[in-house]
Amino acid sequence: MKVELTDDEVTTILVALDGYGAQKRIEWLDSRDDEDLTAAGSTEWCWQKLFGVQQQFRNSIADAVGEGEQPDNQSTASIDPFTLPTWTD
């Protein structure tokens, strides 16, 4: 099955999974029910899978737009604010 989600939708799901997993761990502290720990562990597994996919997506976007690439000569440009042109009337 293939599901297409936007970056924002994946982020929303990650936040929800994080909250659900935290709640299951809190419930386990009271109940000591292994099902709560199993649910928390499954939630963490899902979170890790989605986070990995989201990072791959973000890296592919960054690669596509050339983010982080350095010019061949490795020079850095800087602007001296005192040499900017001024306009006088």
C-alpha cells in the first residue's frame, strides 16, 4: 500500500505518536501491564520509520535545490555594509 502525505501531515502524525507513546508509558507506571509497554514500543517503531522517511524526503529536497553545496573554489562572499551604495538627493 502506498500512502502520500505532506511534510506537515507527517509532522502531525509524529507528534501524535510521540504523545501516545508517552501516555502508554505513564499508564504502564500505574498498571505494570505489559500491553502498555508493547503499545509504547510499537509507537516508537512507527515513529522511527516515519521520521526516517521524512528525513529522506527533506534531504532529497535539499539536494534538489542545492542546499549546502559549496562552490568549487570554496570561497565565501561577504558584504561590507560600509561599502554599500548610498543614494543622495
